[in-house]
Amino acid sequence: MDVFVSLQAKIEQLRDNVGKTPLDLIERADGNSIYAKLEYFNPLSHSVKDRPAVWMIHGAISRGEIRRGDEIFIEASSGNLGVAYGEIGRRLGLGVHIIVPSVCGETTIARIQRTGAFCERSPDGFCPRGERDGARAKAKDAWLTNPGRYKWLNQYSNEDNPRAHEEATGPEIWNQTRGSVTTAVIGTGTGGSIVGISRFLKMSGPEVEIVAVTPEEGHHIHGVRSIDETDSVPIIQENKRLVDRWVEIGDAEAFEATKTLWSMGYPVGTSSGLNHAASRRIAKEEAGRVIVTLFPDSWLNSFKTMQEYLTMGKMVRRDFTRTTIDRC
């Protein structure tokens, strides 16, 4: 079989298998219903990142940008997208090279490496060409210096990232709530989920309120960015009109919410605690809302940090020279 045809068939099958995650009623609070999409049911990385990873690679293959099968996908990731990329690469027979921030944990790196992907940390201060994120800068630099070897899809500005959520996650939320959703509470990372979900929900129900959730500056929450950090993310900056308001949640509140979710039987990461804490705060404002949020991933990347929190009763403040992304 022709390599290109084979790649198309395999990525189509993967796209069919991603998504369709459960929507659980988490609690009824202050006269409101709080639901969560359990994204850890996705099959590749057990996270929401399966969606953009598959959509971006599917888009590249469909446009004929990937034909030979010998290109190496290079991408900057703090974890889950790197795992999803690695799994896709393994199943399609494509090379994957993941650049992670210098503060990335050993558990996350091991998860990426187990897929067969090559994983390396970006050095502190590596920010050529005016970039603010060291891992992203290193991925871009490798691609610019050797474009024949590397394929860089750049999740931070790739339109297939929000398209994954506009075409799949948003419709799933609308259908699973039978169009009754009034408020969507979404954390900010690359911006793909909040932008894509907002596009669909505002088209289907213009009165749906979109709330962006950000952690506090200097946070320890995996996979999300503070309001200042989002300045370097094109998808967010170019689509701010789709966000009705912003809510900031501190580490302590997010970690306590994560602990509560664990006790309820949800094996989630700290970004889920962040979203749940924001949802509960919004529920206190007025009754009658149907609030939908995302539980973006499982506890695989956050377990060690949460164990420290549970043991010490507070966040362990390490001597970080960077926050959760490798800032320059």
C-alpha cells in the first residue's frame, strides 16, 4: 500500500477513536448543576490533548504536507501533548521529537519516552528570535535550521488545535446537555480548547457565557498558563473576543479542589481542580445555571506534586527559576 494512503487510513481511524468522552454531573451547588467532561478517557495520553494532536497531524497528512513517512514531528510540550504525539507516531510509524520545559518532571518525561519518542529538556535562557518560551523556541530553532528533517506543527498557533474542539468537544457538550449549557468554564493553556469550544457554543447558543480560568503567577499547576503567560500564546491573543470573563484561581484552592475530586473517585490532575474550583466559585453568584467544565487529564503528571501537598499540607516551594513553562 502507498505510504501516504496508509497514513491517511491510520490517522482517520485514530480520529474516530478520540473524543466522545463522558459528561458527568459532579455536583449540584447553590441551585446550579456542575458537569465535567472526563477527558482522561481519551485513549492516547489520557488527556484532552489527544484531540488537537490527532487533528493537527490529520490536517498535515490531509493537506499532503506529510507524504513520505520519514519526517520527524518536533513539538514543544509540557507533557500530555508530547505523550499523544508519541503514541500517534508509534502507531503511524512516524518519528517524534518532544522538547519539554526545563522544570518538567521525570514522570512526564518517562511517559513521553515510553511511547518511543525522543524527549529532551530545553536549556534555561534558550530564547532566540525574540521568543518567550524556551521549549517552543528550541523546537522552532531546530525546524528552521533543518526544515527537511523536521515537521513543526506548532500547537500554539495551529488552527487545527481549536478546530478539534470546534468540531468535536463543543458539539459533544451541546448534545450531552441537550443544549441547556449556560456557562462553560475552561482553563487556559494553548487556548485551543477554550477558543474552539467557544466558537461552537456561541454559534449554537449565543447567550452561553465563556469563562477562562487561569492560575496565579508562579503556579505549580500542570498544563495551564497564568494571565501574563497567555500573552505569548497567539491562539488566545487573537481570539480574546470569544472569552466573556477571566477567573484566577490560586494554587491552594486548586489543590484542595483536586483533593476533593480524588475523594469523590475522580483520578484527575491539578488542572481539573483548577477548573472545578472556578466552577464552584461561579456557582455561588446566582442559581439556575448549567455549568460545564473540563477535567483535562488524569493524575499521572500531577500525582507526585499532589502527594507532596497532601503530606506537607501546603505546596512545597522549590527553588524554581522558571514557572510551569520555561519563561525567558
